[in-house]
Amino acid sequence: MSGHTPPAAAPATLDALQSALAAEHAAVYGYGVVGANLTGSQMAAATADWVAHQVARDTLEAMIRSRGGEPAAAAAAYQLPVTVRTPGEAAALAVLLEDRIAAAYLGLVALSGTALRRFGALQVRAAALRGAAWRGSTVAFPGLSAAALAAPRRRAT
């Protein structure tokens, strides 16, 4: 049926999807830099992660369109959070990218829709596993900053 417009999604849903998409765009760009500074099995791992982020990006774009939104385009270039000239710096960038991806997908986990929450949780898990592979260790709560995990301060009474 031509001319069919998908139903509009709640603004919070589209915002969360667009945030995850922005992180995926940045990860696709960043992994190009990561892979360019590696060789052998590390370059193969970076390539596999780069492809995983392209697939996630494409999935998010389809999810946004199916909800009546227009996916944000990728930037022509991104400012990298670290300088990358060595394999160690490349691995450090991969860790940062995965931490940012995990944080972005937490926005989907916070939504009420079961399918979106599941998708977000699976993506947080995937980012945590990729990050652990690059980091060489795991973190307790992927995507959450140390400040978010700090115990709340009690007020003096």
C-alpha cells in the first residue's frame, strides 16, 4: 500500500534510538581509525567490531524509520577522544568507543517497550564483551560512570 506512513513513536523512544544511532555512527568512524593502527589478529578483531557496529547502525536506522522518524546522518568526521598512533592507543580508543556505546544503549533499556528494552540490553552486553576483550578485563556495570555508581550522600539531619 503506497503512501502508508508508519505511526509516530513517542519522543522519548525516538530520542533514545537517535542517541544510540549517534554512538554507532561515531563507533563506525572510530573503528576505522582503530583498525588502521593494528595488524594481524588485532586488526581482524577491530574489523569484526567495525562490521558489528555497521549492522547495529543499520538496524537502528530501520527502527527509527519504522516509527516514523528520520535517522540522523553520520558526521563527515568525528573528534577522537584520544590520539591514536600506536596499537596500545588504538585499543584504548576501542575501549572508549565500547563504553560510550554501552552508555548510549542504556537509554533503550530505560524505555517501557519490551522489545526495545531487550534490544538495548543485548547491545549493552555486546558492547561490554567487546570492551572487555580490548580492555583485558570486565567492568561491573557497563555504560555507567563511576559517579553514577557512587553511593548517594546522606543529608545531615
